[in-house]
Amino acid sequence: MNTVIVGQGAIGLLCYHRLSQLKKHNKANGLISLLPSTKTSLTQYSFSEINGEAKNFPLTLANNQTLTCAQLIVVCVKSYQVADALKAIHHLIADDAIIIVTHNGLGTLEEISYLFKPSQCLFALLLTQGAKKTADYHIEHTGEGESNLGIIWGEPVAEKKRHLLELMTQSLQPVNFQENIKQAQWEKIAINCVINPLSALENIDNGKINQRIYQDTVRDIIKEVVNVGAREGVELAENVLLSLVTKVAERTKKNISSMRADIMNKRRTEIDYINGYIHRLGEKHQLATPMNTKLWLAVKVLEKQYLPQ
Ligand code: PAF
């Protein structure tokens, strides 16, 4: 599959690296190119494996021609950048292309679905791989884990779906195909609703979320997510989500969450698509979401201190 990776952040370069290395071993995999958000004249990037082995690799940049020929577009930008990134290129995307989004949070589909033709289809890839950008075009692969892939819009032919899953599994292994990706997206947003704002506001590593002092807040966040999810037709169990949050916080105990990293680096966070999304759905269904609303607003206050108004 000719593939364009959109975004030069940690996840973008990780996907680009794994797919282009796969292509090196199997020429049948088509051309892999990277579409960065800002122009670059670089011809190389540096990739450091989990075992610390670091090397430079050639960089192939995307252009209008590679975009037009792409059968697969993997959009690896933050949730708040997805709509703009796709608006800039959708007129170049082939009628039968597959588009994959990889961001945290929910709410982008509402912003982008009108851009697609009925023959195109949109997948969500929920990655549990860890990657860290240490400088521009320098990334470190920091953690492996299972990823979930599922259709959020459109219906690809079976053969294409099989080929995509094979490609993703070979490059990002292991990737499970989820018939009900919405359920997996809601489980992921529940985890992010807890770990991201609490770690950012308290300035703590993920593991500290499991401390007793946070447990009432964690429960309140989860309860609201379960209630709002039910109104959206997603059945979630409070105890299942609680144990998921505990597990992820433990597994990533020494990690800095993406939201905490955004605040530390004075970048916009994804809060509008995480707790902010739960707040908006609460309003839509006339359900109070006081804890998620409070966390959403508190992170917005932090952002306001450095983001241009
Ligand atoms: O956004 C993040 O940082 C991650 O999704 C997670 C799972 C909270 C781990 O840090």
C-alpha cells in the first residue's frame, strides 16, 4: 500500500519508521512518505529503539503526487489538529483510500466526516505504543503494547481490510481488529479522563494516580463517563473501567502523561476532546458532569497562562 503518514510527532515518526522498515524488507509494500505540518529540508531522522540502539534513517517527504497515489493515509496529529490537517489534503485523497486516525480523545469524527466520499473509509487506531520526541525528527521508542484497530466510518471491502490489518500487525505488532471500536474508544477516553488531567494538574507521574487520596475523584470521573456513555448507546461498567485505569496507571507508573508533557512544554492539550468531550455530551443529554467539567476548566486555566488568546 502506498502510504502517507501525516504528522512528524512521536507517533507519526514511529509509524513512519515501522512502515518504511517493513517496506525495506518487502518491496511490495509501496511507497511510504511523511507529510510534516511545517516544511523541512531534512533528509534524515533519528530513531532510537527500546534497547537504546539509535540510528539515522532516510526521510521521504510526501507531496501532492504521493498523496494522490496513497491508498492509506495515517493521520498522527493531536485531536485538535485533525480537522485542519484533513481539510488541507482531502481534495487530493483517492476515492478509495483508507484514512486512519490515531489521536487521544473523541469528537473529531463530528468535525471531519463531511469531508469523506462514500467510497473512502475511516479507521481509528488506538495505540498503546510509547514514543518520545527528544528533538525535532529525533524519537525514542519507549514502550510496546497491543493496539486496537476498527472502522469508525464507511465499509472497506474484506480484502482491503485484511491487507490493512496484516500491514499494521507486521509493522506495529500486535494489532487487534475490533468489530466494536466505539467500545474500545470509550474505554480509552475513560482512562484519559482520569490519568491525563490529574497527572497534569497535580504534576505527578501516572503511577501516583493509584494513591488513596485520588480515589474519590477517580470514581466520580468514571461514574460520569459511564452515565454519559449510556446515553450515547455505549454500555460501560464502572468496576471494569476502574480496574482498567488502575492497570494502565501501574503499567505506565513512571511515565509522564501526554497532557502533563503538553503543559510542561507549554503546548495546547487535548482536554477539549477528553474531559471537555464528556462535558459537551453531558450538556447535550442534560446530565451533570461536575467532575469532568471542573477538570476540563482547570486545565483550560493552565493553558491560558501561556497560549496566545
Ligand atoms: O495520553 C497518555 O499519556 C496515554 O494515553 C496514557 C494511557 C494516559 C498513558 O500515559
